[in-house]
Amino acid sequence: MGKIFEMHERCSHCGLKYKIEPSFFYGAMYVSYAVGIAFAVAAFVIANLFLGADLITTFIAIIGTLIVFMPVIMRISRNIWINMFVKYEPKVSQKKTNIQQNE
């Protein structure tokens, strides 16, 4: 279970340090809430509207979906959060790749 929360310290492609400042990813909790709601709504629609399950079964489907997809939701949330603050620059990563290939 502990491996779910682990992250690489730096990007293997461009060398970006992920932990920009202490507690940087606390903001990802807000994003995680929104992503979790999206997964829960999707589970509700599938269970209740498409499969015609009753309310208790639909509730169990939502809880099960959130438990099973928790690692995915966390990764997506961190990715969305860091991409709100860090811009990907392909030229920088290409230069870094070329330097590594020449070594």
C-alpha cells in the first residue's frame, strides 16, 4: 500500500524536480476530490441508469469504484496539479536528451 504514494524525485526525461516545495501536492487533494466525484458520477450512471441497479447496489458500486481506482485518481490528480504550475517545454527536454545520448 505504501508504494501507491511514492513518486520519482525527478523526471527521467527532462530532470524536473517534482517536489517543488514542501507540501506542494497538498493542493492535489482538491483536484482529487473533483476527479473522485467524476468517477463516482460515472459509476452511478453505469450502475443505476444502464444496469438498472437499486439504490443500495448503486451505492456499493460507487464505493467499490472509488476504492479500486484510488491509485489512479491520486496519480491523475497530482499530474493535473503539477501541470497547472509547470509548463512542458519540448525544446528543453530534447536538448537534455541529446546531451545524455552524447555522453
